[in-house]
Amino acid sequence: MTWGLLIANRAKRQLRRLSTGERDSIDTVFSQLCADPFHGDVKVLRGLGTLRRRVGDWRILYTLDDAKKIIIVTAVKRRGSNTY
């Protein structure tokens, strides 16, 4: 069963700032997440209750609503010293 995808306004703003190539890479990962939210380089971030998926230099931060089968993307950030 596939999952739905909900992108928070904050994450939408961050996505608009990306180049077309970076956005295409992240869109591909969104499709993969909908098929299986735990596939790929996914890590649970302790203390935040959030999952993290790596896409090159970018990180997709998201939570899951198991009851509704929805992935909620909370942020898309470039990896840096203060990403998390």
C-alpha cells in the first residue's frame, strides 16, 4: 500500500529555493518514500521523533501518521553543522 505525501509550508518554501536538478532528485525520493517510507538511507532522529532521509547534500525531515498512512515532510535542509 502506498503512503500519501503532505509537504508543510516551510518545506515548500525551502523546495522553491532549490535548483531544478536538486528539486528533481528530491521529487524522485518523494516517490520512493510514498512506496516505502523506510527504504534508503533513513535514520530516526533521537529526541525529535522525526525521520531523516539523505539525498546528496540535502536532508528530508519527515514524520509518519501510521493511522492515515501519510508522510508529513517538515523540512528540506542542506547538510551543515546546524541541520539538526
